[in-house]
Amino acid sequence: MADNAEFVSGTQVKTAFVKIHGAGVRPVLYVEIDGRARAEGCLDLGPTQEVEATSRQIRENAAATVAGFQTFGVGIKELRFRWPDKTVPYTIAPNLPNQNRMTDAIAHWHEKTKIKFVQRTDQDDFVTFRPGSGCSSSVGRQEGQQFVTLGPDCTTGNCIHEIGHTVGLWHEQSRRDRDLFVRVHLENVMPGMEHNFTQHLNDGIDLGTYDYASIMHYPKNAFSKDGSATIEPVFGQTEIGQRLGLSAGDIKAVEELYKAAAT
């Protein structure tokens, strides 16, 4: 079962129009945590004020229409938002506690994939690991500095999961074909947290087949209001949402995601 640190809930759900790399503009539901807009529990959209300011600009721009939206899947689509040479420059906030969980997670990624994390020198685009509430990350390479936020309860497994977002993976159960493999019980979800179960119908490509064992999958009781199941496998799998390490499917998905970038 996944650690609950990823599933921090805010008090008020808001909607903003945001620019999604490879998907144009689309509406996203989010909550504010520590002054930052967070979607799907651990996806960091950026500072709330900036997200809301951008949303207002988009609303005022008549050119921002549904006709401009694109589609893709669970991995981020456009090559320019993947990390060049599969290399992620990073820095560590000096006040980040228990840094070995982060370095252990990076070592796991190095062992299992071709993705490499290197300490930043002068690179313009880079990731900073910093302390905060819960566990969160942006999806894919952003422009300039981006963050992986690690709260005190975030484990090495949570770090591996968040790095998956940094590399360009969405949550497994947000796939287009997810309803063939899992049942989502919104009636068991904490009020106001239903948006965390949105599928990425308009902003992803499904990579390979559905993977119950993925470290990017929610656990059965994610955002549960009373501990009951909010998501369960159709085919009788007993465990989903592990946070032990990358599955074979995760490794293959990253390989496929970056294969085109190397050609």
C-alpha cells in the first residue's frame, strides 16, 4: 500500500485554466497547499497566485478555446518536455531533512533505468528537492527551476514515485483505458477530493498495457473518507499502489517515453 503522505488534502477545491505541456490549455481542479496549487494529490502546478493569474489571462483571451486542445496519454508527449539526454540536473535545499531517502530514490532510478540525475552546475532547467507538506512534483521538464517537495512522512518509495512525475509519468489510473481495469468509487472519496480521480483523456499517451503493479498507481483507499476502497481492480488483484520500487511496466514505460527523444 502506498504511504499516505502523497494524499494531502486542501480545504477548498478550485478550477483554473492551465497550460499543459503538449496539451495546450485545459481546465484543472486543484487545492492550495503551502501557497502552491496541487492537483491529483501530488501534482504541483506552481504557486497559486501565478496559476490563478495565468488562468485569468487565459479566460480573457478569446483565442483560448476548446478547439485548441490536444490529446495524449499517461506519459508526457512532446519531446521538448522530456529531459535532454535522459539527464536531470538537480539541487538539494539545505534544510531538507533525511536526505538519504532522496539519494536512495535516485540510486534506484539509476539502477533500473537510463535516466540520470546529476548535480546542477549552470543548467537553466533543473529540479530542487525541498521540504514542505506532503509529497509532490511537477510532471515532465518545466522551464527553469521546478520542485520535488518532500514532507517529513515521505518515504524513499514516495520519492521514487515523485521522480516518476518529474521524468514525465502521470498516475497509472488516469489512463484512457482505466475503466477496463479498475472501478473508482467516488461515493467513498472525501468530499471535494473527487477531482483527484480524473482521467487524462486530453493530455496523455497510454504506454504499454495497464499495470496494477506500477509505483505510479493509487492505493485502494486513496483519499478515502472512511478507509473504504476508493479504487479497486476489476480482475481481482489484491494489491495496488505499492511504493517499494519501479515495476517492470514502469521501467518499460520510461524506456518507451524516451525512445523517441533519442532518435
